Amino acid sequence: MAVEKRVHILTTPISRARYRLRYEEELNPAQLQAVMHHHGAALVIAGAGTGKTRTLAYRVARLVEDGVPPESILLVTFTRKAARELLHRAAQLLDGRCERVAGGTFHSFAYAILRRYGQALGLPSRFTVLDQSDATDVLDLLRAELLSNRQRRFPQKKTLYDIYTAALNRCSTIGQIVALEYPHFEHLTPELEQLYSSYRAYKRRHGLLDYDDLLLFLYQLLEEHPAIRAQIHAQFRFIMVDEYQDTNPLQHRISVLLAGPEENILAVGDDAQSIYAFRGADIRNIVEFPHSFRHCTLIRLEENYRSTQPILDVANAIIARAAYGYAKRLWSRQTEGPRPLLLQAEDEHQQSLFLVQQILEFREQGIPFSEIAVLARASHHFVDLELELARAGIPYRKFGGLKFVETAHVKDLLALARIVYNLTDAVSWYRVLLLLDGIGPRTAQRVIESIREGHLRWDDPHSMAALLPTLAPHCRAPLLQLWDMLSALHSLLVRQTPAAELLHQLAEFYRPILQNRYDDHHRRWKDIEAVVLLAERYQELEEFLADLVLDPPTASIIEVVAPSHDEPPLTLSTVHSAKGLEWQAVFLITLLDGHFPPKAAYGSAEAFEEERRLFYVACTRAKRYLYLLYPLRVAEYGAGWAFSKPSPFLAELDDGLVEHGRLATVDPLKGE
């Protein structure tokens, strides 16, 4: 590859007396090279299971030991949890001396910078960050206004949001995204551009930013305001970005600008694990990263600490056929282990019976359910298996479902809190007003218009009195009660009342509404209590509301869960959701052409290559046991049973890499 001509090798010797930590003894040579890299750009290609988190933690510690102020180090990850864990590990290495290192996601970093410098872009001093659900609701509202006198088919709100976010994150135009991915709407491009113009104006008018605005405005700030960019460079002298293969084009541009004139940026990632194109990730960012800088050191981490060599041999064979990317060969000191099994089943039911049988056998051998996972390309491939697991009494969990903050009752409570913080948040007002008995969309719009025109103000607690006579009598009492409560809480907010106290009072106001709206209100109330408890970690309501958008909790107490068992459950997961996880035994099921890869992947060479990388990710989740299964027949919707052929990725595996077999499974509950 052309990028490999730009490699620079670290030659500076390490002085043992200089450091407290014994870097040479605790890191392998490639990890050590990454940790000791100091000035200029560097790209660390970290293969699956090669200890990239350890490497990043030690690099943070080494910079601090070299006298770099912790607050001048910025670590950007894709989840706040990852940043916290990594910085915690670094702090442990140096007895807490790394605690002032700045760490977070692109979006949380952007939020912090915009709170400080956003007025240079005309942003208000107070703004609310919309989550995806709220953003689609705004688009739907504007869509309805645009279509009031039109009869033609128009994209639904989710599609509108997908088009908009794709254009921003890919640094593209609305017209280009529509032409490429939604050609049947191409004739509507002028109306779509008009709608998005109205959307931007609506957000600006009401002090709202959506998730994508955070990155867009950060980029504009860095690009268009060199004096502010220089201040940010002076504060953050060393930049590290994790999971670089998952960045989108806008995040890549931000990274290059953050690197500054000294180009002190170290990116870590694995092009072979770039599997999120549907979220906007672009593998070209990591492949072409070295070309964005004057010089770039390229470092490969290839020693794997997770899997046995027979599993890695399969993974190496898969990725060796990739059309592009960095050459790599994973190796392990665990040279011995069973070869992966490639098994043919008659149908999906036989596949499920075998899985149950083998899972129970592993359990008898001392491998707990929690160390076993069944992975599939799509969640619907688990339907037959779930029935058999339930029949055998095997506890399991599935990744997926609504995020905590996307549940209706939590969104109700947070809408109340957002109004207390930002009076002009029309999206939250609309949601809250429709919770009140007797108030419908028309009355809600009247109230929102009064707020928009400045007739309702926090500094005039009696301003509601002028509006009430214009409304229907049955609307007045609930609306006045709401206004009085919100006005009182805004006064407490101004006096810097802690976020938890505000949320507690809002929760008590919401409790009777919850009881009237939901039959399972007792379980939902536990979620409300959890929100209030979560708020206790924060002093300011603003910071609490922002964090729930930037780093939302994922679980909800009211989600359907399996009955409790004495031990942690088995995992069922799509491959996308399994990235970053590992198990002793992994079963990869329904490896059929048209399913993995799906038929749609054949329409694009890039899509097909991403499916290859997805297969690689799936195989590298296994520590010791890897099973690859494909049924000869599958049930097709509306067509009964259909014969199928194995995934083309299986045909690429040489016989010496895997053991072949054909299932003759018995029902584990019935015996022979």
C-alpha cells in the first residue's frame, strides 16, 4: 500500500531510570513503540484482541511521566464508558495522576467546546440537544406544514432524518445522498432542501441543536475561527482517537484540525473491523489517514491475547482476501487448541437442537452460560433457537431493544426538565401539553405560539393569565397548574438548585399522569426513580440533560426479561452488537449465501467487503471454541422451505483450517 512508504520507526532508547513504570517489561515491542511515540502523527493498526486499550492507557501514563500536563491530553473514544475505563486504567498506573486527562466522545467534546465558544457561531448561551427521536418529531411537524396542500408521496420522518444525518456526516449534499440511496425521491430534492432549511431555522429559533449539529458546529468553529482553534490547540497538545475505523468523514476532518500545526495525533483502530457503514463510518478514513499529515508513523499490533492460533488462522485467511486495507497476520502464544468446526445441518431446527445439545455439554464441562455466545447476521435468525432454549430451560439474553431514554415515560419526564431549562423548547412543550387532560394539538400549538412570540415568560409569572381566557374552559386549570409548577422550578434552577431536587419535584408532578396513562405504571415508576437517582451525580440540570443525549443508559427496567436463574445467561447477539466482546465458545449460525452476506451486499463491492470484515469480527470473538454452522434448507417468508448454499466466505477456508462435519442431532430433551 502507498501509505506504508510513510512509515517512521522509533529509535530513541528508553532510560530505565527515567520512568517509574517498567514499559519494556510490561509491553510487547509493537505496543512499546506506540506508547513511546511522542511527536507527530501516528496510526496504530490494532488487530482484534491485541491489547489496544492497554496500549492507550500506558501511552497516557507515559506522556504524564514525561511531564506533559494531564489536562493537555485529549482522548476521544466512541463511548464515554470506554473513555472512563481507559482513563481509570491509566490513573491506576500512576496513582491517580491521569485523572485530569480530558476524555469523552466526539459529541461530548463538541458539546463542551460549543458551550464555551459557540457564541462565535451565533449559538445561544443556553441550548438544548435533541436526541434522534425528538429530531424526527420536529422534521415530522415541518413535513406536515410543507405537505398541507400537496398530495404527492413524501418521505416519512425517519427517512428524512436519515437523509439529513447522512449528508452532514459524510460531508455530502442532500441531492447527492438522495440520488445515491433514495433515487425514487430524487424529483423531490428541491422540496427536501426547503424542508431542511426550515428545520435549521426552527432549531436556531428555539435554541435547539440535534446530535449532528454538535459535530457540524465544532467543525465550523475549528475551520472558520483560527484564533479559537489556536486556543484549543494550546489547551490540547496531544490528541488520541480510539476506534478510528468507525469515524465518519466529518469526524475525520475534525481530527485533522484538532491535530494542529504540530500534528500530535495518535489514531488507533483496525481497518479489518470497519463494519458500521450504515452509521456513516468510512473505512477510507483509516486507510488514508497517513496522507492527511506531513509524516505519519505506522505501527502494527499483531500479537493476539484472546484467541488460540487455530482460530486466528481462520481469521487471517478471511481477511487476507480483502480487496484493500493494511496487511496483517494475527498470532498467539496459545498455539494449541481445537480447530474451528464447520458444520452442515439439514435445516434451522436441526441447527437449533445441536446448539442446545452442545451448550449443555459445555456447561457440564465447566464452561458457564455467560462464556458462550450465539451470533448471527440478523436477529430474526434466532427465532427457532429461542424456542428451543426456552424449552431446555437455558437462560439467555439478547442485545437490542429500546434505550432507556427512548421509553415513553422517561421521555415525558425529560421533556418537563428541558422546559425548565429552556422555555423555547417547542418539541418538549408539545409532548408535555398533550399529556394534560383536555388539551389537544390545536391548543398545544396556541400555547407554543404564545411562547414563540414572547407572551409567556419566566420573568412574568402571571403572563399565563392573559392567555387562559382565549382557551376552552376545560383547558385552563391543568395548564395553569403546569405553568405555576414549571415557573417555580425555573426559579429554583436560577438559584442553582441541584438537578436531583428538580427532577424529584418533576417526578412527583408526573406520577398521577403516569398512573392514568399506563397499566404497568408500577414498573415504569421504577424507571422514573432511576432517572432521579441518576441525576444525583450532577449539580447542574444542563449537564445532566446533555449527558442523557450524549451518553444514554441502555437498559430499561420495564423491558421484558427472562425469569431469574442461578447463573448469568447465555448471549444471543447480532455480529454488529458483539463487536468488542469475547467468549470462550462462539457459535456463528445460518452462514448462508443471501443471509451472510445478505443479497443486498452483492450490489456493491464496498458492501461485500464490509460483510467479509463482519465475518472476521464474528470469528475473532471466540477464545477457544468456534463453530460455523449452515443449514441446507431455510424457511422463506411466503415461499415455504427453500434450499440454500453456504456463504461464499466458507468456501474460501482451506480444509486444513477447519474440521468439517454433518449434523445428526438428537433432541437433547428426549435422548435417542
